[in-house]
Amino acid sequence: MTLSIFSRMNERLEGSTPTEQVQILNSSLSSFNNRALVIQILALEYPVNNIGETRAKAWVAKAMGVFDDELDEYIKTWGDVGEAVFEMDEGNEVDSNITIQQLHRLLNLDCSRINSHSYFLFSQALLQMSAREKKWFLRYWLHKPRNGVHTTVPKKAMARYYSRGVREITKFAQYNSLYEICLDLEAGNTPECKLTHGQFVSPMLAKPRKGAEKPDEYIVDIKYDGNRYIIHKQDSHVIIFNRKGNIATDQYPDVVDIIKEFDGDMIIDTEIYPVNRDGSPAEHKMLGKRVHKKDKTEAMRECPVNLAVFDILSIDGTSLLEEPLRNRMVTLKEIIPKEYQTHTFDNDTIKSAYNKAIDWGYEGIMIKDSTMAYDAGKRSKGWLKYKPPRIELDVVITSGHYGKGNRTHVFSSFGISVKDGSDYVDVGKVGTGFSDEELVTITNELRKSIDRYDNGTYFFLPRIVLQVTSDLVTTDADGNIGLRFPRSMRVRNDKYPADIDTINTVREMM
């Protein structure tokens, strides 16, 4: 019922395997009288307070009565604010009486100003906490718990606790938050499966095309090299969700203005991709300016974008999820202005469509089963992506070295890994394909996830996903598999470490 129990549970979750985490969470849920709030916090379904690292450190330092540089030294040593404060407060084992409800209110404080009532509540609560409680409160306050818990863990634990199937919980989660699902199950009700404005819907995912694979009936459209977004519109209110479910509306004020002009309320599946001044597709890396620049007017000037709508999930409150794709495309073409519709190849062969898309500067094509409903959150052979043949993989950074010359202040070479069951296996090192701006951003994030240091090498908790390309998969004398001369294509902020490729996928590329 308290922050103390919640913190001890997180201590157990940290470092455990996903299977063990499910067991821990399932056995712990009975200890809380508000299980819905616990699930909401664990799944990070509460709003990000956007306090930023600098202001967060100022709040913590002031509350703890230490100098900013003293806190910085601890963070450099221990990797994140929560762990740093835990070490600073070592020996304080007197737990507070802060409830889960009070924790939830603290996590939702307005953190825009340090001279505020919110700061007073924050500091008063922080000083009541034990060292362990401080650690986990601060991690969740910053939306970076670093306990390795992915949303699949709460889903599986909920399935066990409420005697439901994992597939059933997953289906509910396509339409409801885990918090809402928990409330319904606690009340003995079955959650409704309906689309709601502002409630994130996980996008349907594609698989790579193998050989001449294709559905019996299909639609072919362009594969854009941008970022995937689910966009909600109700009257003039627009919400842009990335594929993780995080809100990215503020990054695209120009896209918001476009969407506002569309007729009707809707939920649409889209790609936002960078363009050159002539409207031709630009390199994906340009989109980083939209994410990292604080001045959005300057970001729009430096990185113009275009919008491609390729599916429609609801219109004026009516769900289209169960409609076959061909019907959804009819509605899309009636509702969405032509200049923002995905380009479909109605009279071309797959080969002809592919060649045209490549010639026009796009990434490739999508081949979609025209008879299929929208399978939210699932990776399906109903959608096949067809790109130029090359080795491309999603990997995670697991180690790194500081650079030389003008890059001595940033990590510039990284060990990369793919999944092997619940573990990660090294497949090589990558040090090319990064801009200076990207390296600064990556370094700032990696410093928060340092696991250990050994003889010049920093080892990191798996947090940052990269898309890399390589010309060859090799094996050494011991049979270890690796990538030859991998190059970074982009940071995949839209993917979790759980989404990266596996060692079996790499073996298939040999």
C-alpha cells in the first residue's frame, strides 16, 4: 500500500529476467489496495512532466541541501539521479508512510517552476523518504525507472492475477490503458474494445518480404523513410502518438495545422518523413532536428516534412478496425486530401512499383493483404515490406568508448548486440554514420545507463536502439557471429530493446 513496498518490489524487479519479473509482480499485486495505480505507474502511463535533466538536478540538489556540482559527481559515478541520491543518502533506512495514491500525485506535479507549491510538495515528500524510496521515486519522476520492465511484463502479470489469457489482456490493451483494464477487472467487468480519442492504439506492424511472397489479393503503396505516427483528431484537437505511445504533438506544429483542416473526427495511421525544398524525400537523419531542437520554428525551417496517411482506423466515432483494408482505403481516399494520401500503385506489377519507388527516392514499397482487418499491435504477414537487398538490423548499444580529438567528450564507438532469448549477444562495433549532434545526444543518454566500467570500456544497460546496415555477416574461429563494417543508419527512438532483431535473424542473413 505504500511507496516502501513499491520500492522493495522494484529492487526485486531490477536485474531479474522477464519471466522472474512476471512472477514477482504477480505475487506482489495482492500487497496493494490500489492495483490499478501500481500498474499505471509501472507501465509509465502517467504524463511525462518534461522537467528536463538540468531543472531536475536543481530540484533534487536544493531539496537534498547539496551543491549542484556535488550531485553531478555522484551522477557521473552512479549513472542516474535516483542511484546517485541513494548513494548520497546511504544508511537512511527509515521508510516513509507515503501511499501509492500520494506517490501518483507527486509523479503528476507541475514541474515548470522551482519557486512553486509543486516544489514545496516535492521537497517535503523527498525528505521523508528512505534512501531506497528516494531512488525509485526519482526514477519514476523522471520517467526512467531503469528496472528493465517492459509493458509485456505487467500484461502477463495481470493475466495471471486476474485469471485471464495473455492474448485477452493484449487485445484489451489495443483499446484501453492498462490502468483502465485493471479498474474494469477489479470491478468484475470485461473491458470494452472500442476506439477512443486520446487513447493510444498500437500500430499494425509489417514483416520483411521473403522471395516472391505476396498475398492472394493485395494493395501496393510506398514505404516512406520517416517516423510512424498514429494521429487522433477530434474537432480542432490533434494528438500525435509515436509508435511507443508517447505524445509527439509539439514536434510537429505544421502537421497539426494540416490535420485540423481535415473534415471529420478520425484516427489515422501515418508516416511523417523529411523532404528537401523541392518536396523530394530527404535523409531520415534530418528528423532528429524535430526531436532535439527546442526552437520548433527553426526546426520546421531546417527540416521541412511531409505527411503520408496510409490507413484510417476510425471516422466520426465509428471504428474501421474490422473492415478489410480495401474498404478502409476507399474511406481514406474520400476523407484525406489527395496530397496527403499514400501513393498506391494501382496498375503496376510489384517489380514495376518497387523500381518506381526507388527511382523517386523512397525506401521501397509495402505489399498489403487487401482482405485483412487492422491487426493493432501485431506483426503480420498481411503487411510485407520490400526494400533494396542489404543487411539491416535493429540492435542495442551495450558498450562504448570515448572518442579522440574533438570527440574526447562523447562516446563515439559502440559495441552493439542483438537478442538471444532473454540475453543479449555482441555482434560487433559501430563508429560511423553518426552526426556530432547525435553523438552528444547518445552520450547524454548512455551516461544515465552505465552498468560498469572495465579497462577503458563502459558497459551500458540496454536502452538505446540503433538501426544499422552491414555488407556481410561473418563468423570467427570460435563460431561467434558478427557484422562486417556496420554503419549506423539512425537511432530508433520509436523502438524498445525488446523490439530489436535476434541472433536467429542474423544467422538467416549468412
